Amino acid sequence: MRHPHWDYYLTVLDDLDKASRFVEFARENFRTYSVEFVRIILSVGSEIDVVAKLLSEQIGSPRPPQNINEYREIILNRFPSFPAIEISAPKYTLTFIPWQAWQRNENPAWWKTYNKVKHERNAHYADACLENALLSCSGLCVLLGYLYAEFFANNTIPRPLLFFDDRYKHKPFVMTRTSFKLP
């Protein structure tokens, strides 16, 4: 079975990982910005919109959601621990909790940045930085983990190189460092 959104995600992660040849993935470099990070952030933000809508439909939303606020409401009603998921990039000893702002009923800063870069790139070009690229990719990772939960549980989906560590290969969701189990 094909998993088009996961396949797309793997290609974006590959691009992001290649960027590490030029910018070390370290907190000291999080504010480094580039046209490559613009491209990654815009690609991932668009995919988040698509995947969040699919997940909302999979959950059984009574009406088609139209925006991130409606996705948040639908997803949190079904999966209240969603904002607590931690994503690990063990190769760089980095961890992210990309949806943590949803615990406060707010959207993540990286999501707001995605929209600013998309609509006002001239004023917000420097916000297309390593940190926002990593956060948006880890945010998409969480959404895809829920969308493709059964395939993660069966280990029938290819593993990403950036957010994967062999220590977690027997857990249902290979990218998390928590004991959280997908549905």
C-alpha cells in the first residue's frame, strides 16, 4: 500500500538532512535562515494543512475543517495528549514538542511563522530559519504518526533518517522519546 504523504515527508526530510552539510543542526544555529529553509517550511506547512484535514476526516469530523483552529479543536477532542508528543532527532541530540502551544489553545509560533513567510516573505524572510524548519518537520511527523498509526504499529512504513534512532524501532512510533502510544 502506498502512503503518499509519508513518502513526500521522507523526501522533505532528506532535503532537510542534506542542509546539515552546510548548517550544523545545533541550537547555536537555530536562527540561521536561507532560501532552502524557506522552501522546506513552505512545503511542510502546505502538507500539514492537507494531513491535518485528512486526520480530521479520519477522526470523523461532522463538518469539513477549514483551518488550523478547526483542526486543533477536532484533533484535541479525539487525542487530548497530542500536544505533548516529543519528537527526537538523535543524530543531533535535539528534541522538539512541536504542538505544545495547543495545550494553551494557541497555534505554534512556527505555524504563525510559516504563514508570515508564505504571505509576507519580504518582511519575514529571516524567520525561515533552521529552528522553524525543524519544528515544522517534527510537527508534520506527529500528524503523520496519527494518520498512519496502524502502519507504524506494524513497522510497515519506511523509517526516516533524521528522526530515527534504533533504540526506538520496537515502539509503535519510532520518532518519539516518550512512552506515548499511538491509537
